[in-house]
Amino acid sequence: MNADGSRYARRALTMPAMVLGLALGLALAPLALPLCALVDLARRRPGQPTVRLAAFFLSFAFTECVGLAQLFALWVACLGSRERLARRTWPVQRRYVAMHLWFVERLFALRFSVEGDELVTPGPLLVFIRHSSIVDTLIPGVFIANRHLIELKYVLKKELLVDPCLDVAGNWLPNHFVARDGADSEGEIARVRALKAGLQANQGVLLYPEGTRFTAGKRARALERLKGDPLALERASRLAHLLLPRPGGALALLDAAPPCDVLFVGHTGLEGFSSFKEIWSGRLTGRTIHIRFWRERAASIPTSREERLAWLQRCWERMDAWLSATTPAPAPAPPLRATG
């Protein structure tokens, strides 16, 4: 099946499923929410995490359906023109991303504190952000794209295409969904690099250098895999809250023209949102989410591959030090010795 056929087949499943999920959720809510409250009472968990989680699922389906309705109306208005669709999809994306965070913020009584907001503009810029949560994709969408009207081009994993709004809007806009199976690494790197071509002053490219969400378990497994590489093991061991950056995408973007400043985005407080099990624990409710931006000027970024890798490591260690100062340290991993 070609790419278009695969895309339409996927949407034929995900779109009806989202609409059906919302319809069922609304129909069952009068019964389900009181039952969830009883579950919280039986579990003796303060803050009603089961009720909040159920409401989160309902709000997610509602926002996705609203977004799909807007995208369908846009497709009709643009008569399928790719150029008009791309231009007019940005405001739709801003609205549904803002809706998602609005619900999350209120359902879980979150507060946001932003440091370095004045560093976001002007563009063009690259955005390198940590990944620790299933919802931290909303942070750049709201606090960079929406607040500063920056058109962000995203590098995201292909698995996220199961989200129908992201699937439609994400493919109308200049993003790239990476296949992580390694079957075409050179092609994937080339497509990431192409996102930077012709970048304008109101645009940026966003990358998650770690390539996956951080957890203490993933960190321990990564250290285990690096036992045969003493240098990489030593670099990774210096990071308590982050995984070692994967260099392919970051170096491709740094190498491509035009030269850009790099905006680093650190955040803490969403660690309890890395899985639905953790959300259900109730630890996320009432937190303050701290977000910090800092900017590395293009002129200060080295030009050789090795120097850029060392520079990226230093920047990642700087973020890790900030995270250590604002979050409790995770349980230390067992000491590992390099072999081979």
C-alpha cells in the first residue's frame, strides 16, 4: 500500500473511533463519573485522580472532535488546495493545542511558571526540548507557537499519527514524522534537514533530541547498553534527569542553512504525566510546572561535528543541572563499569 493509501486507511479507523469515543463518553458520563468518585473513595486517594483521569479522556476526545470539525470545514473552504490549507491550518492548530492545555491545566489544577520568555523571539530558530511526559508536546505549542506566533515545524515519531488531529494538521503543515525502525536512516535525516530550508523570521524547527520520553528505567537500560562504550557511558552517567541526546537529527539541523540560534526548553513538574498509571496515582494534581528557556546564539555554536557533539552535551548538562535544582533527584542507578 502506498503512503496515501496507508494514510487514508489509518484515518478511516482513528477518526470514527474518536467520534464514537466522545459519543460513548458523553452518554456514559452521568454514570461513569459517580462510579469513578466511588473508586477514589475506596482507594482513599485525595484529589479524586480517577475522576480527573476520566474527565481528561473525555476532554481529549472532545477537543480532538472539535479540531477535526474545524479541519474539515477548512478543507471544504480551501477546496483541497494544499497551499491554502497549509497557510490556514496554523490558526486551527493553535486553537486546539490551546484547548488541550486549557483542559489539562484546569482538570489537574496546574500552575505554570515561565522563565526566559523574552528569549523566544526573534526567529528563525531551532528548538531543542526535553521529553518527559505524554503532554509536554503542548508546551512549545502554547508557550512558543501561540504566545509568540512562531510557526513551529515539528520532528515527531510516526507513532503519533494515531492522533487524528495531529495526523491531518500535521501532514498539511511542514512537519516530519520519523519512522524509528532504522530502515531508512539517511532518508529520515535528509527529511529532517529539509525542514530548515527557507526558514523565516517567524518560524522554527522543534526537535526532541532524546528521541523518547525520559524515565528512570529507560536511563538505567541506556546505561546498560553503553557499557561497551566508555566515553558514551561516562557522558550519559553525568545526566540524572535526561537521556543522552541522539545526534542525528540535531546535527542535521545544525548543519543545514540558514544558521540559526538554538532555543533550549527545560521543564519540570510533568514527570507524573509520563503514563496513565502515574496520572491515576494523583501525584500530578496541584503541581507548579516550571518552564525555562535559554538561547544559544548561532555564532557561538561550533562548526565541526566533534565540537558540536561536545557543545550539545554541555547544553544538555546545563539543563540537567537546572532540573536537579528544581526536582527531587531520582533513585540512583546501580553503578556500571565499562567493558570491552
